[in-house]
Amino acid sequence: MSYQINVENIKCGGCAATIRGKLEAMDGVDKIDVDIEAGVVSVAGSEDTRESVTARLLQLGYPESGTAEGIAAAKAKAKSFVSCAVGRLGSED
């Protein structure tokens, strides 16, 4: 089974690498694909994981589109910059 989540703040391959690495480590998630231009995270795995995947994306700074506003959106954007940098460093191996 699979599903898609539209998210904010995906800017580059570093962002995508962080998202893939963190989400594929979760129980019930088999594979993650990230469409950077569209801002879509595709999840192959149990539908039961949707809530925990969405929560983890928010922790990483990539909230589901339309769910973070004001200060929460600013915090998410700041977190995404850190996640992006970590993803870039990790993909240079």
C-alpha cells in the first residue's frame, strides 16, 4: 500500500536525502520517494504509518502543506534548513 503527503520546505537533494533516511528507518515504512519540485513525499508501506510519518516530517521541518502557520511555520522552515544541511553532508559520502 502507498500514499502521498504534500509537504512544505523541500528545496534540494539534501532535503530529500534527510527525508528518505529518517522515514525509511521507521517501522512499517518500506520505501520513500521525494519529488522535490512538487513537494510530494510518496510512502510505500502501511497506511497505519501516515500519522507518525506526518509527525516525523513536521519534526524534521517539512510539515504537511497547510498545517503550519505563523510561528510554527517559521520554526519548521528553520528546522528544514538544518535537515537540508545534514542531508547534504550525508549524501557526500
